[in-house]
Amino acid sequence: SETVARVWDTLLFEGSKVLHRVVLSLLKSVEEEILRTSQAPDIAQIARKAARDFHDREKLLKVAFEKIGRFPLRFLDKERKKAYKKVTAEREYRAAVRRGDV
């Protein structure tokens, strides 16, 4: 679709932080619907539907670059490292549970 092509163009020009902006822009488009639910599967379904059905590329990128705050790469790297530690700890815990160690 034209929206995907536009996001790819922006990604190649601006770099990977564009993906964070686009995802946040999509989530922003369904923010009220997400806030009305408390179930993770419902939130995932809402997000998938937004990604599938959102076709206004100009609006998507306008929100991504004008209404979403700054994303310095230093900040993203720091957040990635924190998330990696959490995911690693969760994987280790689940492996221990499967082995019967916990």
C-alpha cells in the first residue's frame, strides 16, 4: 500500500527510530479504544486492526513527527537495554519452571 511505501521511504531516510514513531502514531490513533479495555488480547487485537486499517499516510506521519515527542537514539538504546534485561530474566525464569527448578 502507499502508506507502507511512505513509511519505508521515511525509514530509509530517517533511520530505525521512525518505526517507534509510526507504532506510537498508530497506537495514538486508537488510544481511546485501548484505554477502554484492560485485557491484553483485546489491546493486541485493537493494535493489529489499526495497523491493518490505517490508510491515511499523511495523518500517520504528521502525528509521528509532530505530536510524538523526541526520540534520541541514546534514549532508545537505554530503553532497549532495560527491556532486554527484563526479557532475559523472564526467559530464564520460564526455563527454570520448565526444568522444575522453581
